[in-house]
Amino acid sequence: MFTQEKNVTEVETILQKVENEFPHLDIATFREGVNHISKTKSTNNIHQLYHEMILKGLDQMDEHEPDWTYVCARIFAQSLYEQAKQQRNHDSSTPYPNFYQLIEELHRKNIYSDVILQHYSRNEIEELGHEIDPTRDDLFTYIGLKTLADRYLAKDHEGHLYELPQERFMVIAMTLMVNEDRSKRVELVKEAYWALSHLYMTVATPTLSNAGKSYGQLSSCFIDTVDDSLQGIFDSNTDIANLSKSGGGLGVYLGKIRSRGSDIKGFKGVSSGVIPWMKQLNNTAVSVDQLGQRQGAIAVYLDIWHLDIFSFLDAKLNNGDERQRTHDIFTGVTLPDLFMEAVEKREDWYLFDPHEIRQKMGFSLEDYYDEQDGEGSFREKYQQCVEDPRLNKTCVPAIDIMKRIMVSQLETGTPFMFYRDEVNRKNSNSHKGMVYCTNLCTEITQNQSPTTVQEHYTEDGKIMTIKDAGDFVVCNLSSINLGKAVPANVLERLIPIQVRMLDNVIDLNKIPVLQAELTNQRYRGIGLGTFGWHHLLALKGIQWESEESVDFADSLYEQIAYLTIKASNELAVEKGVYPYFKGSKWETGDYFKDRNYNSPMWQELEKNVSEQGVRNGYLMAVAPNSSTSLIAGSTASIDPIFKKFYSEEKKNYKIPVTVPDLTPTTYWFYKSAYEIDQQWSIRQNAARQRHVDQSISFNLYVKNTVQAKELLNLHLNAWKQKCKTTYYMRSTSTEDIEDCESCSS
């Protein structure tokens, strides 16, 4: 049992440590608080004392003293050590005393799976336990460590903390390397732990949470293509529910479903269109949560020429018929070049029923795209539909549809924009299919196709179903922390281990939807991304709105692309190419020609890839990283900051946060997103998009006073500059707008 005297002594020891590390901060404020608490309250619970100290520190924290976050993190880490010590019943002076015992105990409690104990010897586990470095906990900010502790560290079924931060990183590293050759496996685990524990990279949220545990899966997002049949629609909903409950976000393409008023089995005007099926998915998102951690997350996509497009665009609005509203899922539109041209020229646009096109024209319009700028099969097929008198169609000004898009975006932030022609032109596996939409967060663009039921029959009293498995996309993600990895000059060491970790997720993951497992194996798609872009610009003293920032985006992402492709090529030599490599743009060299990679360095890599292959059919994708960037102490994705100093609010806490590495020097390079000319953001994103084979979660930020013409120009420019997608349109209310301190001088 802790005593008051022992508690105060331990607290004083911690304060002396942080005072030595942060001599410029007034640690005396903590001592005053401790003395006050020890005189007025019972301090038999040391965690209460640590909590009171953290609150005292947070009271002191503002943008002028950003290091308070590290002081609070040290104190919070000590509280975690004490909690784990009590549960694990040890008296060691080190917070990480017995790694093997932890693994045994959590396996016995059915929190950990048997993967580590089955595949690693006790000697290997103990060797890796000695590799754990407690001092790397000092890299965390308070909000980063609290986020990691609250959401990801392993607890027992009663919620008692057992696992500590460095142990979570080591368990992830061991899990992802479990099937590697034993002669080099321990060294690969150490390398993965090096990357994770230095916060040079993060793994995707499901991997961070579930690796090594007895529940959950490791992939972030999935994309389903719904067949236009009752069986297909309900089967998809079941698949989506099963993925949602295990932590996956969903992108769902609805463009093949017939429109409202279409015929069913020849009966005219009886189809209810896509909205009822959206309602069904909305209910799935709400009712099938992710182990109580968060509500399911689903985005649905529809083609801009679909007859239901107007009701689709209104589905998230707060006014109108509630029976036609789906407030809990997100929307996205798939946009061909031809539509954007019609918007720009103020021309008419035609809406069709996809089912009627299939029945009367003998093809599916959504299966085509323009292979070249300004020409291609989509516009040819679209024009055939316009001219065919047998088809029912609605003619509207294209600009009217765009206006409805922009109204919805300003009210709800959606729909997301998916520029389908550019995506498919740059698709490295166009020989095996096409891309109809993107995922929940708009960064994944991989081949899709619906799963269809071919036959039902009975055998030995059992009902057997045979399905033709479509391409059900799986997103395997991790991200480079640019704010730490680039200044440390570790990209050449980091990216190979990161690609290996991602590739191993494919073989380790147990996905509860079989067609997703098959797709995962066929393409072995991964999504290596980045976060901390604004953090890095500030450290380098580069203004966001500058040619220098655009040039830096171009050169940095070219370097990352080169190292990523090279790593996948080397992995292919070691382990084999992905099954669909033959005939891909990787093999033909078109991937490199499409991006004008002509230097000797690139030419050599192109030759190696053509001859030896790549391990992964898709390689790069830049995700939002909102949670993992907090943990790693950097800025989210490629986004500019909202404010230099703000409060991170959740349902049970409010924590002040200062942007990373805020100093008198970096202060002037942290300009608020709402004060930045978004055309510069588009130019930066276009520069990096050339090097990213998939896409990028790219938000646009506008004030509530934005004019329609300005908003339209942003969309037109993003399309013209070959951005593949845009994510949220984030607009601010009047009270959120502040004077821009970063440009006031």
C-alpha cells in the first residue's frame, strides 16, 4: 500500500528529473500544488496525485511555454508505470521489467493471441525485451501519450492497464515480422522497433490497436462495389457490417444500382433507387460499432451522371424530408473530365439510369473512362447515350449540379470529389480492371469489381453458395513522420523496413470477408504515406505560400517514391512478385513514362522493376493520420494547422495542444489553414500527386464568407492540375476566424 510520505517522496523524485531536463520552466508551481494537496487531501492514491500535478501543468501551458506538454507527459508516463506495476505485481525500479512475463500473462487472459509465444523462443523474447528503451517514452507529448494510453495500450477485460508504450511498439514489431526467416528475424524486429519507438513512422490505427492481440484485424479501410441485385445489395451489407465491427472503414460504390423509377423484372417505375440502400448502410454504420471504440465509418459514392444524383447530394443536408436523409455516412461523387468541362463551359449535362443503359445499349457506362486528355471511350459512350432516343434521360445545366455539390460541401463538408479519368489513366494495374471510386478517406485507388452469386444448391443437407469473387479493395497503411524522419536523415533506412512491415500485414491479416482476402493476395496493395508536412516546412523555414514549398513537395515526394519502389523491388527479388505483375505498367515501364522519370537513377530502377518485378501492385497513399500524428507529436497528413494553440476535446477531457517545435523562429511559418490561399495548397498537392501512385487525403479550407466563384475555381483548378481526389471542404464559422498572427508583421 502506498503511504502519503512515500507518495510525496516519489513525486519529488519525478519533479527533480523534469526540473533538470526543463530548467527554464517554473517547476516550483508543481511543488506548491503537491504541498497543498498533501495537506488538504488524502494522497494514498498516487495516481490522484499525478493527475492533480498534470492539471497544474496544463494550467501553465500556452504557446509561449510549449515544453509544459513534455513535463506533463513525463508525469503521466510515471502514472502509467505505477498502474502497470500494480497490475503486474513487480517491485523493479525499471518501468519495463519482464517482457516475457507480460506476454505470458496477457496471453493467459486472452488479450494477446498465441502468435508470439508460438513463433518466438523464450530467449528471443527476452533478448527483444532487453532492446526496449524506456527513454524513448520521453519523445511523447502529453496529448500523444494520453491518446496512445487511452485507445491502444493493452488492458484486461476490466480495463486495467498492463502494457506500456514501448511494449506496444515491440509487440507490433514482433507480430509483423513473425513469418520472416528466423536467421534474420530478430534483427528485423529490432529495426521495426527502432522505426516505431523513435516516432519516425506510425502504423495504421487497426494495426496499432490490434497487432498481437486476440481480436480485431490490421487493415484500415476497404472498398466494396455493390452489384445491382437484391442478393448483391444484402450480401454487401453483411460484408460491410463484418468489416466495420473489426475496425475497418468502408468506401462503397453504388453506381451500378438502378435509379428511382427504373424497372424491375420488366415492371416499369417500381425501383426505389439508391437512397433506401444508403439508409440501410447508415443504420449499419450506427448499429455495428467497432468494439465500442467508435461508430462504424462508411462513405458511399455515386456517378455524376446517375439519375439519383440530386437526391444523393441532398442526403446529408439538415433540412427536407428526413426519410431521404442519411446523416451518419459520408458521400462522394465520381467525376469524369467531360463533366468538369461542361461545368467550365456552362454546358448541359445528361442524367441516366445505369440499368436502362445496360439493358438497351448493351454496355455499362461506368465501365469506361477517357484514356487520354480530351478523348477516350467514356465520352464516346456517353454521347451514344445522349443521342439514343430509347433512353430516358434528364438534361440539366452542369453548373446547377456543381452548385448543389458546393452547397452540400459548405453545410456538411461533403461530398468528396473523385476524378475518375485521371485515376484510371494512372492506374498501374489497368490491365486487370478499373477504379470506380475511392475509400472513406479518399487516398486509396485500386481495381474494383462486384462480387456476384453464381449458384445456390444443396449437398448432404447443407446449402452451398458459389460466388464469383470481385475485387474487394483492402487498404494496408502506414506513414512517415516527416517532421522527425527528414531532419534525422533516415528515409533510406526507414522506408525499406516500413514497406516490409506493410507487406507482412497482407499475409498476417485475417479478414472476415473472403473476397477481400483474395484481392489482398492478388495485388498485395499497400499505402505508404506521410504526415507532418506543415511541421517540416516550419522546421525548414519554408513559407506555405511559396514556390519553394511547391518545389520541395516535388523533390521530397519523388525521393520517397523512388525509395518505396526500390524497396518493393528488392522485396520482390527476395520473396516474389505480386500475382498480377505480368502485363502491368510496372512490367511494361509505362508507370515510369507516365510520370516522366527520365534520370539515370530512375532508368536503372525502371530496368530492375521490369526484369525483377515489385512485391506490391500499389505502393503509396497519403492518409489523414489525425490520431497517429497526435501520438507522434506532429501535424496531420499534408494539412496546414488550424491554430498554433488549441484544445483537443473528447467526451471526457479537454487538453491544450501547441503545434510541434514552436519557437520564435518557427512561429512565423505556422500560418492557419483558413488564412492560406488554397491555390498554393492545390499546387503543392499536384506536385506530390505525380509521385504518389494512388491518391491523397487532401482537404480544402475556406472561410464562411467564401464566394461561389472562388469555391468553383478551387475545384476546377484541382481537377486541371491532376489532383485525383479532394477530401473534406472545411469551412469555418465567423467566431472561428482570427487575425493571422503569422503574417501580421
